[in-house]
Amino acid sequence: MYKIIDKWLPKEINDNIVETTTGDWFPWFYHDYVATQKEKSGDEYYFTHTFFDDVTKQINSNFFDDLVMPVLYLIGNDLPLIRVKANMFTKRDKRVSYGFHADYTKEQYKEHTTFVLSLNTNDGYTEFEDGTKVPSVEGQMLIFDGHIKHRSVGQTDTLHRLNYNINVEGNYKNFI
């Protein structure tokens, strides 16, 4: 169903990503929903930066080479990318659980794999519909079948929860 690889991302690469994405010049974009637009609650918001776009199938960011290529190199060359984005959840006074969702449907992609790369350690996590909770741990990679419903659960202990969400075409078993 899924695989967790602790300490997957070398610290030097992780530190560069975190330093850059939390710096003064990195552009984040506000979204008033996390999983689906119909679940807007006022409590549900986060910030994203899309490096590679699923609609245009093009690089969308000047930061792609420096912040994404080292990660993609570690996953494997010539990946059939669907989307690559960074997510930032800000600190909340209470835990917020966002809606369960699959990033893409079987109609959109017969097979696709989702990678969630945690860039900092915090008390937020990714939860699957079966109740499995995968904590956010710096440098940890979570790999799963992209059709499996999952959700983000926000953190209460750090100023931000940073992760990459990478979607590629193909069976997740090819990557675990």
C-alpha cells in the first residue's frame, strides 16, 4: 500500500530546500482550500508553490533546477511527471484535518504514484482512510499508490509544515 523511507533525503539537500523556501524571496501562493473547493470552511487554507504543472506539463518555477532536480535525481531519471509542488501549512492553535482525497482519478491517470517528502519535523502528518498516520519527519519519503485517499493534518508545534508533493505516472510498486 505504501512505503516510508526514513532519512531518504540527504541533509545538505534538505537544508538548502528549507532555507530557500523559508527565505524572503521565495514565492508562496495562498489557497483557501486544501483537498477540494467544496470543503471550504474558513479553517482550511495553506500555501503552495507549483514547480511543474499538471495542466501545461511545463516547468512553472525558476527554482525547479535548484530545488527539485536533486530530489528527482534521487527518485530516478526520466520520470513521467504529472505535478511537483511544495506545500506550507502554517501553525494552528488546534489540529486541523483536511479532507480525504486522491490527487488524481483513474480517469485522469490509470496508474500514478504519489511521493510526499517531509522537509521538517513537526506534529502534523499524512493520514490514510484506514486510519494509518505517517508523521512528518525531516528527510522522510512516503511513497504510495496515488489513487489511495489520504489527507493532510496540520501541525501545532512549529511555525510551518513543509513538504513536497510529487505525482508521477506509473505503478507505485515500481518505486518501492
